[in-house]
Amino acid sequence: MESTQTFKALRVNEEDGKYIRRIEERQLSDLPEGDVLIRVKYSSLNFKDALSCIGNKGVTRNYPHTPGIDASGIVEASSDSRFKVGDEVVVTSYDLGMNTDGGFSEYIRVPADWIVRKPANLSLKQAMVFGTAGFTAGLSVERLLAAGQTPEMGPVVVTGALGGVGAVAVCILNKLGFEVIAATSDLNDGDEILKKLGASSRIDKTETDDQSGRPMLKPKWAGAIDVVGGNVLSTLLKACQPMGNVTCCGNIGSGDLEGTVYPFILKGISLIGIDSQNCPMGLRQKVWDKLGQEWKCEELDKVVIESSLKELDAYIDKMNDKKSRGRVIVKL
């Protein structure tokens, strides 16, 4: 029966050196081996997905391929006693959507160790409004708090504040009582969105991309959540006040980091790396539970775009052009 049951998926094919996206009909027997078969209800669009869709071999090595590093849905079959038919679950990170066929598909099959039980207070749709981006933001906040960051220390700056990770980070930090500085590439759009999310103020790259060459700058913030990397991350470190904390979870600007040791040895700044892909399951479930409880962000509903599989192409192109705003979720 499984070999003949069909479903739809967005497939990326490599043809004559070009990467072509199209919706194809597949069979359950085409899916990779795994412990749990999940009927996907929602997915979401992330930067890794956009890169996978254009043939970035640093994300996906082999094609044809189904992107989608996020999925929420209902268990349809399980060989693992931890999950039973009808369970509502969430899968993000690990190898899903990278080299394992992902969530831009009506069905996925994955190892049970990749699966998180959906928090009771989140719907399957709300879980994907967060998705990997929201989980990464939550993990960043969790690590900041664990490092001792408090609202009393002063404002926290969030780069890429109009993107998926940044928007959720702004929302969570605001809920926790932090003054939030939203950093974006320019100041010409997004004011309404950022106000809804709880940003106290906003700055642009003239303040987050220092070109002076100085090893340290006058303190401007008490901490930071960065998705950009490169010179922006260096600037955040140089302009952080003593004993502040800066998290790094992305490299949409650059994977390079140049600077000196002076922010660390003269001001006690901590640089905290965020790895959402291989985060231990105990910490992963803890952060997801917080996203469903005290960190639940109804404000995100105002900045979410819902797309069908057919409509997704345009949003993929927009993300690759770095013009994406808010969160794009995919209804299967």
C-alpha cells in the first residue's frame, strides 16, 4: 500500500547546471528510511531553504531534493514507542531539508530522535510561525539569560530584526522586559512591524558596521543577538558595555570575523555561539516549551505570511535577494 500512496512535494532538480523547482507527485516509498512517518500540515521558509533551492552545495550536496528544514504535523506510522499514530509533533534542524528530504512535502519520514512533542499551547500552525527561526531566537535568549544578561544592564540590540530570527528575538526580549534596539539594513521600512513586536528603537548599518578600524568603541548596548556575522558582529563586540553578552547564530553578511581580543580581556565581553541544528534534545524541548508558554508571541501573527506550495517560489526568490520580511509559513 505504501509503495502506491502518492503525495505532492516541491522538488529541486539539477538540469544542465541549473536548478529547477517544481511540484512533483511522489510515493511514500520514495521517502528515506526512518522510524516515524509524519503527515505534514505546515512548514516554514528559512534562509537555508532558500539556499538549498538554488543549489547551494554547502546546504544540500545532492539533487533532486526536497527542501524544508521545518515541519509540523501528525504521526501516521511509528516503529518507535515514544510516538504513536495521531501525535502532533514538530521537526526542525538536524538533517531535515538539507540532505534528507524535508518539509516542503505532504509527508516526511525521520528518525524518532529528531522529533519534538508539540507544546500543548501551540497549534501546528503556531509551531511553524516559530519554526527553526523562532527556536534559534529562543535558544539565543536562553543562552543570554544563562550568561547573566538582565534588563537592568541596559538595551540589547538585535540584528536582522525584520527577518525570522530577529523578529522573534525582539518579541521575546520585549516580553522579558528588555529594552530592545532593532538593527536593520536601512530605516526606510518596517517601522510598523517592529513597533508591533516591541522594539524600543531602531538603528541601521551606520551604527552596526563600524569602518573606523578601532579595536574598541564607546559602549552603545549591553548585549546583542546577531544573525549577520562578519564586521557587524565585530562591531557589536567592540561597542558592547563591560560584562555584556553577544550571541552569534548566523552569517547572512559574512562568515569571517576580524578583530582583537580587547573586548574580551579589557571589558569581559562574552561571545556565545548558537547551534540550533544539533542542540541537545533536553535543551531543545525546554526552549520549545517556553515558546509555548511564557515566550509565546501572539504578536508574530501580525507579521506572518501564509503560502501554499504553489505560491512559495516568489518568497524563495525574495529571501535569496535579502528582501524577505517577517515569517513565511507553508500550508500543506
